[in-house]
Amino acid sequence: MNVTASNTRFASPHRSPASELNRQRALLTEDDSLPTVLNAMPQVVMILNLNRQILFGNRALEEFAEAQGWKSFVGLRPGELLSCQHAIAAEAGCGTGESCCTCGAVEGILAALAGAGGARECRVLRKTRTGIEALDLKLWGTPFIWKGGSFALVAVVDISDKKRRQLLEKIFFHDILNIAGALGNLLELLAKGVVTIDKAQDDLIEMTQDLISEIRSQRELLAAESNELKVNLTTLHSRLFLEWVIRTYRNASAAVEKEIVIAEGCCGTFFTSDEILLGRVLGNLVKNALEASAPGQRVTLGCSTNGAEVSFSCHNEGVIPRKVQLQIFLRSFTTKDPGRGVGTYSVKLLTERYLQGTVSFVSTPAEGTTFTATLPIVPVRREEERWAGACGEEGVGGGAPLGCNR
């Protein structure tokens, strides 16, 4: 491929030829002092050249690369080593896609190469043989001069467990405690005789169901991320399923003064899927759409089929800012309270890893926002090898730890 400035939406697409990579690597490894120091570090450490290509990595990086199926990482950029979905999709690789402008790793590396050190956090969705995997990383970039050459010294720690714990704590402290508090207040009013059981029973049932639903959804998400979620296939009807979704969410707090309707021409077709997981997917889309809608606005659900697949759509009248669009499916990214980013990530995780489908969205000022989940009418057993080749025969990982902090 001829690399030109037009091949990038962000950082430079240019790469060093093999001869230059070999020369630079020899400069770094011609004596044992530098490798000895870096190999003593437990976290992943790498040295990059001015074109953001890896020249040297310590033993922790070598072990990670080997676990991902890479025979060599020299010349790769960090996102390519990780099988980041944006690095795979970009014509000129890591750092050159539109979404890369929001990547903390790329920002940190560019800053270090420009002479400014610092730490950044970044969120990655990577492709593995078992489907998508989310990583939350912290990266330290430092300008590094060695024997007259200018490089960037980059250390990386996987903070996914920390971010996941913060997320779950926030959900339990915020959402579940709010529901439990409201439930307790209503029970107190009942005990004092302020309200009667006849007037309170519907609210009691709804709040109890909401509480159970929140706990179950978090349990399912944890199981999904650890590949422990079981898929139970059953025959469903597309239109009847959407009618059930509307009945479930039309009385939600976010639905006050808003309407949920089924689009004209919505198809009614039988298909096979997991009822609970699909309910989570569409439920998250509906809740997000309601939260993004103003009073008096409408959320519209639809479905269509081409005979082999069935597509479910969820439309609202709002528009998502472009910078938010570029990060919409990343775990722990949110426009809500800090620590509450999970809805669209779980939609992508459940749909693509477990329901054998795809998720996409379009958001424009003229048309509003539409999320679409497309599923097979009849799922087939999907082999792990489907993910092989996403970035060549090698390099599509199986979820091995990144360094010692995972």
C-alpha cells in the first residue's frame, strides 16, 4: 500500500522500512544494559520510534505477544499488537482512524515523541477468537534519547479490574440503592398507614422487579465478560417480542411524558435467539433512547428481515455528538455520571459475542439516532477461528493478561 497523508484521519500513517527498524533496534540492543533494566520491570514496557512502531519490548511484552499469536512485534504499533478494532479497521493501522483522536494511548505516545511525558488512560475494544474484549489501560509515555536517537519509552498497566470494580460499585451505590431507598420509603408509608396496600401494591411490585432486574443484569454482564454466560435458544416472534419490550419499559421513570411505539411496516417473523439476552440488548437501547429524549418525544422500535437475518431498530429524535459517537461502545465511557458507562458496551458484548449478531448506529441532526441489532434467523455454532485473520493469520488474541496487573 502506498502510504500518503490521505490514509489517516489523525496521526501520521508513515512507517519505517525494515532496514531502518533493524538499525534502530540494533542501537537499542547492542549492549545488555537497557534490556536488563527493562526486563526487570513487571509491567509491559516498550520503546517506539518516531513512527510509533515498536522496536523493543521487555519480557512482559514478549510473553503477551506470544500469547496473542504474534511471532514478532517489531514494526507493529501498540493498537495492532492488541488487535484493537479501530487499528484493524483503519487503512493505515493504529493511530490513523477517526476514532484514534479520542484514544489516550495514541495521545500519550504522540506527546512523548514530542518531548512531553505524562500518563493517560485509554479504553480499547479488541477482537479475539472468542469475540470482543474490553480493556482499560493506563499508559505512561516518556521521551527517551538513546545514543543520539529519539524514541518514546512507554509503560502500560491493565487497570480493567479496577475500572470494572468502580463501575459495579457505582451501579450498586447509585441505581440499586436508589431503588431500595424508594422501596423502603414506600414500606414506611404503609407501616404508618399513610397509604393503603391497594394503592401501593403496583409500585411495590414494579420497584421489586426493577431491583431484581438490576442485580441480574450485572450478574449477566460479569458472566458475559468471563465467557461463562450460557445461551439458551428458543423460538421467538419479532413483533410480539417488541410489544413485550414496550410493555416492560413504558412505565419506567425515564419514560415519563414520552411514548414508545412500533414503527409502521414492522415485520412479524419467527427466529431463534436467547430471550433473556435479547431482552437485555433491546432494553438497554430503549432506556438509552428514553434518557436521550425530551418530554413529548417518541421512541420508535422496528424490525425487518431479509430472510436470513432479522434486524431490530430503536430510534429517538436526539443526535449524538461526533466525539461521543467515536467512543459509544467502549466500556466505562459514558455521558452520564462518572462510572456509569455500561449500556451500549453490554449491547455490543451480548449481541456480538453471544447472539452471533452485529450492532450499529447512525446519528445525524436530520434523522435523529437509530441503533440497529441484526441477528441470524437461525444461529449456527460459530467457531473460534472466525476471529482468526482479523489482522492476519497471527495476532488475534485469546484474552491473555497484559502484564501483571490483570
